[in-house]
Amino acid sequence: MTHSFSRRRFLRGVGLLGASVAASGLVTPFLARGAGAPIRIVSNPGLENATLNALMDELGFFKRFGVNAQIVEFPGVKGPFDAIAADAGDVCMVSGYNLVLSRITQGANVKIVGAGMKRCALTVFARPDGAKTLSDLKHKTVAVGPANGLLHSLMLQLLKERGVDASQIRFVDKGSNDQCHEAVVKGEVDASCSSISHLNDRDGLVVINDGNMWQALPHCIFQTAYASDEAIRDKHDDLVAVMAAYGALYDYLMSPDSRDAFFAARKHAQKRFDAASAQAIWQFNETERPYSRDLSLTHADIAYLQDMYIGLGSLDRKQPFAEVADMSAAHAAAKLIA
């Protein structure tokens, strides 16, 4: 793996970090299968993934579990899935791609192997003189990114579960998550579905009542992890080690001890460090606990996602759990860090 900053410099920046990790009990080493070809972990090069990748390596979680990892970056929301489907990668651990189930149903040799962030880190922002509730969005313009993308899909599901007719709302594509938020600040739209990273912004926007998706959509899995059928079959031990490392990282991220490490990683991952955004994310991780050290998903989790996407029209049929998911590595990994 290559990074833009050294391990020594990183650890010096977070002070007594090593002591806090040791105190958490995450010190027993686990060795994956013997040396060989690295397991290829596909990642989108966005800021959140860059932060997690830096933390994973620099805090030694890969080393602890004996992971021989190669981080391979593919841009675009569907880039990681395309790479794994084309055998250019083995596993993607953090993905907000909302067509995973649809692509699997269409024949991709990929399965969901667990979760990244389980709770939806999104909310609905509006101008202070505008909509106060989801019902108030009727006849208004809401920025959600590409049609039928993740933001649009989750916004439609939110409105559906709250009994609000989405056909009376005008949805527009303003680009990325941050660009959707900025469109509200500039007055180009009335509201937006955007990341919780903006909760501490001093831009005058307010959160709409019932707009916090981690509360309003408690059964919706925000990020899935998926792997190729070949990796599940031929690199099972390596996959277990990778999932254990991520489970340990997520457990650490939700602890008070993680703040200095998280801020240090984000400062190096972000060209112009945004302290308010970093604080919002770190606080969300600690208070809402959106992750889990056990990355496995249940039959009910997968069924909810299938029903949701069938209802939204992006999935044409429901398949048995075993056809779309394999939790064997996740279950084994959870036992390593229990």
C-alpha cells in the first residue's frame, strides 16, 4: 500500500493512540492464510474511504489480523462493483452503490458478504424560512443527485414510509452529495438529501423534521460489502481476516478514544481540512453508533433491501438469501474480535 504520509508521522500526530488501542483489547494477532497473492480490496477514492483506508493501515489493524492487502481504487459509484465483477478486485468493504442486488440478479458473480456503515448517515436539509416537515416539501424542489441513485432512492423510501406522495415533489440532479447541499445554501433548490457531515456547517440550513434517515429508516442498510464468488470460495481465510480487521476498526471508530486518530487521518486525506465536517462525522459515529464489529447481515436485512428496491423499481424480483449473500466470512470474523 502507498500513502501520502508516513506511519511515524501519523502516529506522532495522534499522541497516545497506541495505548488506547491496546487498552481496548484489540491486540491478539490473527494470521490469515500463508504468504501469497494479496487480497485485492477495491475502494472508491472519495474522502470517506480515503480516511478509513488511512486509519486501517496506519493503526495496524491489517497487521494484527495478518492481512496481505492491496487497496485498488476505482472511481465512480459503480466502479468498485464493475472491478470485482470483471475480476479486477476481490472485495469491496464500503459501498453505497444501490444497484448491487440488481446487478447480482442480472448475473454478476458477486455476493453481499456483510455491511460497512449499517445506519444511514443522511438527513434532509432546508432553508430556515422553508419546509419544516417532509409534507412541506410538496410542490418544492429537492436536490438528490442522479435519478434512481442512492440519495434519490433513499429519499423516495423515506417519503414512502412517512406517507408523503413523492410525485408532488420535483427532484433534481445537482451532482454529488456536497453539491446537493450547496445548492440549498445558494438558494437554487428548496431542500436536499445530504450527508450528516454538514450538520455542523454554519450556513443557516436546518434539518427537516423526520429527515434524519438513521432514525426514520432504522431497517435500511446504508453500505454493503460485497465480494466475488471466486474470492468467497478461494480466499475465504483472507476474507475472514479482512472483515475482522474492518470490524475492529469500526468498533474503535465508535469509541471516544478514536477522535485524535480520526482527525489526523482526515487532515491528511482532505486537501483543505474541514474541522466542522470532521467533528460532525466523528460525533455521529460515537453517539449514533452506525457501525458494528459484527459485519454480518440477517435474512431480514437483505429482505428489507430487496423489498425496498423492488418497490422503487430498480430490482425486478426477490431471490433466496443464498443466491445474493454469503455471511460465512462475516460470522467467522465476528468470532475473532468478540
